[in-house]
Amino acid sequence: MKKKRLLLSLCIIIALCISGCWNYSEINDRRIISGAAVDYNKEKDMIELTVELVMPISVGGKMQMKSESFSGLGDNLFNAVRNLISKTGKKIFWSHAKVLILSEDIIKEKEKFLSVIDFIKRDAETRDDMMLLVSREKTAKDILKTDVKVQEIISFHLEDMLKNQKSISKYRAVPLWKFVDELSSEGISATLPTINIAEYNKKKISQIYGTAIFKGAEKVGWLNGIETKSFLFVIDELKGGTLVTVATNLAKEPVKITFEIFKNKTKVKPIYKDGKIAMKIDIKTMVNINEIDSSLDFMNEENLKRIQRSGEDTIKKMVGNVIKKVQEEYKSDIFGFGAIISRENPKLWEGIKSNWEDIFTKLDVDVNVNLNIRGSALRSKTIKIGD
Amino acid sequence: MFRIIRDKILGKHRKKAVVTAEDWKLVKNLDENIKLFREIFNNDDTIRFREFETKDSSPVKCCLVFIDGMVNKEIVNENIIKPIVNFSLKDSNINRKAIDIFKDKIIISSAVKEKKDVYELLSSCLYGDAILLLDGFDSALLLDCKGWNTRAIEEPSSETIVRGPKEGFNEAIMTNLTLIRRKIRNTDLKFRFRQLGTCTKTKICICYIEGLASQEIITEVNRRLDDIEIDAVLESGYIEELIKDSPLSPFTTIGNTERPDIVAANLLEGRVALIIDGTPHVLTLPHLFIEYFQANEDYYHGFIYASINRIIRIFAFFLSTSVPAIYVALTTFHQEMIPTPLLLSISAAREGVPFPTIVEALFMLLAFEILRETGIRLPKPAGSTISFVGALILGQSAVEARFVSAPIVIVTALTGISNFLVPQMIGALIVVRLIFLLLSAFLGLYGYIFGVIGLFIHLMSMRSFGIPYMLNIGSLDMQDIKDTAIRVPWWIMYLRPKLIGDNNKVRQTNDGLYEKR
């Protein structure tokens, strides 16, 4: 009995002593970073890490946030992270970093790039939903040093932009987990949104626009904003945004009509015919008419049908062009057609996997668009200009 | 184990022999008897000896012995002394013992008893009865003429309500019993008296409804009461601690209330009530964990409102035990779990605060407990000073002086306020909160979970007079959970609580549906 009791109390004491959460630290003993940029320093063959530090201070009871950028060099990213301590004073805390900006240089250095991604994914502190961006500027750290700040913290500003992508649909927000997933799985190539610096009121402002296309771990090309929208159409990630069509069949002069996209559903299906594979893309879009640049009676069913047809044609053309461009120029399956085939017909996929790149570039794509005009916002007619 | 400790402590101090009771006996001589009582009440100036005679020519000498202040003087004068003085035994011409005539014909009193035992006489006398000694008899008459001032029936200040009966118990046991009796007019309602306290001889009443309360529980209560040997019982808390299950647990297994309607409701569910003379707090047992969250008002208000209140109380229990622990765990171990804007504002608030979060938390909780205790202890006029000092010094100034950070003040305030939603549990909450806090300060959320598991193991292992403390917590049966986190409408409460009211399960029969069970 006594032995039992001793054993029991020993168990409890040991459980209490040797277990528990790891890494005690007070909040203000850490430097919270909101985002980071990774560059490649060619002369020294080193990785340069720039972090944006958030320094919340309370002034008279009110909280104010300040941000400051620090850069550190290192052979690899982890070294750079630790070398930063000599500048920041305290260890940096990654758990609230929202964005990671990669420069083109670092992407070109394949090994360095992969080790960066590896560290970011492996480390316990970094978040899986951290957004990745590719800088179109020379270096990535410039992005963190732009002048115009809608928000005090640039990284949070970037995060806002990425989060609200569904209303613009000119870039695709890619969190870390998705990027790694696409990078490592077969039949799909990774993409990342790109960021550049624009002039605004003679000040620098960062702007996210377009997509960088990867093939394997190599960057092979860009897509601009409109192309990105078509790309989003195909991968069924379009949630909103606008669509402009120029209808020539309505009046003597072409009429420019702007739709607001409400809902989109894209189904991609492989079709096997005579030993050949083709992709059938069904796009079902629900839109609202939002802007028309001439007077037009679209309560007329005939007119409405024409508008619809014009919109369908536009989408078809857009999507067709992008697919063609990617097939011919980049040869990278960013649409995930391969993944769809492997899902639908794994046996077939096993056979064609090895020369998928060839097949992809010659893949026939059949695009069907079904545009559904739901309404026309608050007005049923265009404004008639009186004298 | 406790017995060993007790014997160790008592060993030194127990007197070899308790003072032997003297052999007091009444004799047939009045003067001797008076002398006896004078000796017994030696040095006590409140005792009164009133000697008088009947109207006869050869009168019967009497002496009324009573304690000044404990008897109703009007009754003594009008109903005892006056009839005797005006009575003539000769006139009545009855061939009976004088003492019987006194008892049956003369004295106007609701309770007259003839007693020989001096101890019985004394104990009644000390409780406000008068002893009538007659010359020539070795027995005395015990006359009920209790009359002392008691507090009026007021609304209890500890349990205030908006809707429902506003009356509360007072310090007189008989008044309390009538308050209960008035609610349950049924011959099955039983009151059994006992006496406890070797020195105080406090009256205790075990109250239950026969055929409803479990006989085993009543037997068990009596058995435990039998074992008590204590000199004084001044409040029901004495008894509560002496007979409760899990004596070391901060959670109580015996409920107490000042409200007759709560006692009546408990009795009707098959519980037993212990009413102790001299205190308005009546004990009810068995007491389950969920009763902490039940208020009498729940049954008077609509069931939706009542259920919302219940859920809020349970949530307050969670807040009160866990908020400081979770806050400390999150801010010192799991910063990644805090939403970014919140993290930044906490970080800004903590800038310049010299102490670790755990020290802050302990300090503020201690300060809150000090404030709470002073608030109760302080004379009422000074009460506002305390709230002023507490709010201003501890709240604002401490934050401005960077003594503590603002979030911890919010955490403490939230904890403290939730505390009062389950007022009976405050004592237990302090302990639980502290344990949780320390666990999560050293082990993080893991430690907190450890604490929660420990708490549940503890609660699940407890019993109150044989009834599992967490009864029905894991059940999904409608009749089991009818009165737990939700309070179902009265028209669904067909059955009395499980196990407690098993003797007579059916509370309500609308259609005979549940009679079969």
C-alpha cells in the first residue's frame, strides 16, 4: 500500500516536473514581426533577411504602432534570423508575421530558395497561413520600405490587400501551405502573387498585381492582372471582381458594359476520346450589370440576350488566351489539369505522367461559358440624357 | 488519519474525569426545593423565584422559578400567577392531588408538564419555560411561557431576488419551522428535534417529507449527528463541517439557504433539511454540484429566461476559474494563439511593466480578494471609501504608474464579477482559480488542461450522502437534464430528481405517461 502511494505520488510529481509547455517568455520580451522579405546578396553569396518589426507603444493610455525594418545577413535563413538579434536586441517572434516577400534573385537560386521555403514551413513559430509574395522590384526589402502607409504597418496593409482579393480578382492570394502543397504535388504547378512599387502622389506605394508562374521550383513567367483573372476562372477560385465586355452587336457603336461578378462555378472535366485527352471547362457565372456607357434598353429580352452573349464570348476569349499562353510560353500546368486527370482516372495518369509536359502543351481545351445576368443593381434603365 | 490527529491533540488536554453530575433530586419540601435551585443557579442574577399561595385558609405554597427576560411576563402574570392566587382548593372540593388540579384546572398555558427530573426541568427553564414548585410534591410543573425578542421576518440580505416570496428565516427555530409549515400544509411533513452541543444544548430540527425523503439518508444524517460531540453549536456551519462528505474539499456537499421557499422546494424533491436554532441558515442535503447554479427565481420566471440565466451562471463559473489562467498561459507560452491586434495591444500595455505576468496576476487577484473581504467586513458607511480606493488606486493609478498592465486589471475585474454570479461557491473558486493559475503559469495551457481534468476527477469522485455529486452531468435523458443547465418548463417536469426523489418519483401526472416508470 505504501509502495503504491509512493509510486503514485512519484508519477504525479514527475508528470508535473518534466512535462508542460515549452518556451516561457513574456510578450514584451519578443520582437513581434509583421512580415519579412528575403533577398539574395550575390556578392557575399548570402541570404539577406529583412523583417518589419512592430513596436506597439502606449502613449498616454492610447496604443500607437510603429514599424521599423531591420536587415540581417546569413548563410541560410535561420542564420540570418539569429544574426538579426544583434540588431533587434531581442529574439524575433514569427507567429504573427503575415507576409513573406521573396525577391526574384532568391527564387533563381534554387537551393537557397528551397531552403528558405523549407525553414519557413518547418519552423514551429511561423504560420502556415502566412502569405507569400514575389517582388517584381530588384529587391524584396524595398517593398517593406515604401512611403505611403494606409496602415502604420506595411505588412498588415499587404495582408489586407491579399485578403480582399475576391473583390478585385487580379491576383491570387497564396498562403504558405498552399504553395508548398502545389510545389510538391504532381500535376499542378505553383503560382505566387507578385508585388511592385508604384508611384503615387510622388510617393512610393506597393501594389499587388499579377501572378508569377513556377515550373517545379523555377519561376518561368508572369501573368498580368487580366490574365490572372482568367486563370482564377479556370481554377475556380474567382469569387468576385469585375468583368468588362465590349458588345458590338447592340448598337451601331460598340457598347462597353461592366459586370460585377457575384458567383462563379467552374467545372473542369477531362474527356478521353480516341486515345486523346481534352479538357472541358464549364464556367457558370452570375453577374450584375453595373456600368453601361451608352443608353440602352436592356429590359428588352433581345438586348439582354445579346449582352449575355457578348459577355460569354469575352470570358471564353480571355480564358482561351490565357490557357494558350501558358501552354505555349511557360509549359507549366498551373491550372492543375494533371491533378484533375489523376483524380478522375488514376490509371490513365500513371501512363501519361512521365510526358505530361508534352501532353499539356498540346492539350485541347474546350471552354463553355454560361453567363447569368441576375440584375442591374438599382436602375433598370440607363440614364437618358435630356436637353 | 483524522482520528489519530485528534487523539494526539486531545491526549494532552482531555481531563481524566468529566465533572460528575451531582445527584439533584426534588423533595417534598418546597423550601428545600427552592434551596436546591438557588444552589444550582448560584451567582446568576437573572433567575427569579416568585413565591405565592392559593386563596385557601391553609394555602398551598408555590414558587415559580424562571429566568428574567426569557419568559413572556404577561403570560406569567395573567395566566399563571393570577389564576393560582385567585383559586381556592377547598372550593373546588375535588378529591385529587393538588398538582393535578393545578395542571388541569388552574393554569392557563398551552403546554404544562409534570416532571420529576431536575435536569429536564433545568434545560427547559434555560430555554424560557417556567418551573412551578409546589409544597408537598417531589415533582414540578413545567409551564411553557417562552417569550423573548426576535428579529422580524425580513428579506435575507444574502439572497436577494426580484420575483418570489421575500420572507426569510430568522434566528428563532420555531418561527423558521412555521415558515416551512406554512408552505407545505401536509401531515407528511415531519419535524424531528434533537439536541446538540454539550454546553449550549442547541435545538436542531431534522425536517423531511415522509414517503418522499429517502430513509437511508435520514438514517445517515442521524448517525452522523449522533457522532458529534462538541460543546457548542452556534451556527449551522458547525454542523455542516462536522457531517459533510469530502471534508477537505473546497466544494460543499451540504447546501444552506435563508429562504423558506428554497427549503420547501428541496423538501419536495426529497431532500432533508436541518434547522438549527439561533441561525437563519438552514442546511439542505444532499447537495449536488448543479445546485450552485440553481436559484429559486429560476422556477418563478419563465423557463427561457431562467435557462439563459443558468447558462450565464455556468459560464461565469468557467470565467471565474479560468480567465486568469488562460490569460497567463496565452501571454507567456502561446502568443501565437492571440489575435494579432490583441497581441499588439497587450504588448503595448505591458511595455515598461517590471513584473512577469504571473506576478501581476497574483498581485491583482490578491488585491481583489482584499477588497472583497474589506467590503464585507467594513461598517457600511465606510463601504464607499473602499470602492473608491479600490477602483481608483488599484485600477487606474496602478496602470498609469506602470505597476501593472491594463489587461490584467480587466482580467481581474472580469474574474471578480463572475465570482459573484455563483455566490455560494466563492470560497471554492478562489482555490480552484489559484491552482489553475499556478499550473498554467508553469506548464502553459497543458497545465491548465491538467488542472481542469483534476478538478473534474475531484468533482466526479465526490458524493453527498450517497448521491453522486455530479449526478446527471453526463446524461442526455430529458428527465435527467430537466433542471441542470437548462430549466425546462414546469409542464415537462414530470419526475422528481433521480436518486434523491426515488421514493416517489412522479411529481406531476398529466396523462399518466410517466406513471408506468
